[in-house]
Amino acid sequence: MRFSRGLRFRVASAFAIIGGAVALVTAIGLYIGVRDAGERLINETLDAEIQDYLGRRTRNPTSSPPATATLLGYALPTHPGEPPPPEAIASWAPGLHEARLNGIYYRVVVADRAGSRYFLLYNESLLREKQASLKLYLAVFVALMALLSGGLALWLAERVIEPVKELARRVRDVRLESHPEHLAEDFAQDEVGELARTFERTLDRLADFIDRERAFATDVSHELRTPIAVIRGAAEVLLADETRPVADRERLARIERGAADMADLSTALLAMARECDDARRDPVDLAGLVEASIDKHRHLLGERPVEVVLDCIAHPRIVADANLVAIVVANVLRNSFTYTEHGSVRIRLDATSLSVSDTGLGIPREALDRVFQRYYKGAHSKGAGIGLSLVKKICDRYGWTISLSSEEGHGTRAVLHFGGAS
């Protein structure tokens, strides 16, 4: 999924990142500025103190060096009673240095005058403590700025994307079979307005397409029913002639049943073509329908040595269009009857499923994942490749599931799960 986050989240995240980045840059700048100002102040203080001490030392060679909590002074050579400088800094050259003595950080200035060397140490402990506190304050500042930016962005994003949400609501409420009325008129001439106008044009084209499709379906339905009615009428008239041979009457009966099935099938398929589920949903006696379908398709077996076994453990009644249920059952049975040369076809019906197992040709393993694709025809197929795809479509319509398991050369088992029956 390319866009796995919501628009509000992305806007808030962007604002939080920008706010945090700006706060971080500001905090770094403040810290560097404060640190440099502190170091410059210490350097200036040390320079002033060393010049004052050197001046006093010139006027009074016995003048004692500074010895406070902040400043410590030393001289070489030392006068009686003066402490010597620490060994770690005694050999340092003139200039500014940093040292850590007994766990305490010092800024050290070394100066030479009149053959003597002078050391002045400034205790930086207080400055470092303040710098550590400043780091903590700035870190809290950055975190708060990121949170505030994100929170403010969420509040703003809700208002910024309100036109998008309104457009989504209007598009969602549009019925596909109707033309949208003034979908874009309430939106400004901006990106959202352009999106609204694009949706309106697309929905108009879709509604036009549906109108054409509906008119085509209506015309086809009308044109099909007329020849089907003629076929059925002619078959009934011929069947009324009792003098016809039995074989002819059986063929005529099959023609009449086929025409009746075609009429029911055309009605069911037209209902399937509609998006709304306005097909009839009446309780269907599945056991009776299976028995009728077996009788109707038994002629496909011809004279082949195939045993048909029906095991009705239950007699469920499922709520669905009887014509659509008949299509599902007929396709599954027709496939087993057509591709079984010998052995048996076993049909098992219980309260939640219908299974059909045969000892026919079977389906290659690589073809099992494709048998429900429209127009797919296997190596042994004798049909147009729409039967099982239609079965899958009907099952999806009612929330049923159908599965196939097969071994090439040993047969196939189809299982239809239709859930609880009424």
C-alpha cells in the first residue's frame, strides 16, 4: 500500500517534523551562542585579572596571587609562603589553555614577565553546570515545539481537508445509475474544485454507460423472450400429438425444458447484471433442486458406466433466487457428468454444504487457480469457459464459497459452502 497513512496524519507529521527541525536549529544556535558568549566572558575576565595581577606584582613583588573560589593564581619562581603551581600546568607555554585538576575544569592563562611565569586559573564548574541545564531546557523546548506543531497541525488539518471530506461524502452519496447534480458548484477554483469537476465528469460518463447498458439489457431481454416463447409454444404443440414416437417426444420434451431453462436463465442473468440485488430471494428446497438437476443432466452420461449416488443427509432451504441456485448446481453437476468416463459421481448434501465428487479426468494442478477465471478453458474443456466464472460470481453475490480439489486422471471434488439454511 503506497499511501498507508491518512491525510491528517501526514499533514500533522510534516508540521511536527518542520516544527521540530526549526526548534532544533534554533536550540543549537542558542546553545552555541550562549557557550561562545560564556567562554568569551571568561577569557576577558582572565585577561583583565592577569593584567591586574601583573601590575600589582610589578608594583609589589611580594604581592600574593589571587586565591578565591573562582580564581587561583600561581607564580614561578615562587616567593616564600606561596604554593607552587600544579605539576600538570607548570611547564605550559604562555597563552590560554584548558585543564582538569582534581575533577574540576579550569580555564588557564599563562603569561611571562621580567623572567617570571604567572598562572591564573578560572573555575568553569558553574559555567558547565549552567550549560548542562541549558541543554536540558533546549531539549525540552525542541520536544514541546514538535508536539505543539503536531497538535496545531492536526487542528488545522481538520479544517484544511474539510473540503476533501465533503467532496468524498458527496461522491459516496451519488447513486451510480443517476447523474450527479452540481457536484462541483460549492468548491473553489482550486485543486479540490478541479478534483470535484473531474469526479462529476467521470460520474456523468459512468451514468451514461449504465443507461446504455440498461437499455441494451432490456432490449436483449425482450428480443430473447420472443423466440424462446415461440420455441416453447412449438414444442408444446408437438408434444400434444400423442401419435409421435417416444424417442421424438423425449427430444421435444428436452427442447421444451431447455427453452424454459433459457427463459429462467436470461431472467437470472439480467438480475445478476444489475448492481442492486433485486433478484428474488425465496426459500429454495436445495435437495429437490439437486434431484431435478440430476435428472435433467443424466443424459450427458449416455451409455457410459457411471454410477450416480445422491446422499441427502439434510434437506436445507436456502434463501436465494432459485434460478441462480440452479445455475450453480447445474454447472457443478454438468462438469462431473461430462468429464467422467467411468466410475461414479457422488453428491452429498448436508445442512451447510453441497459436495460433488467424481472419478473423471481431473484438473491439472497448474490450472486449479485459473478455473474460475472468465473464458479460461482447460485442456479437456468442451465449453466456452464461462460456467465456473458465473458460479463464482453467484457465490460472491450471496456470500457463499466454492472450492475445487482435483488430481489429474483420478477425479475432482467440488464443495459449495452456503452456510446456515433457513
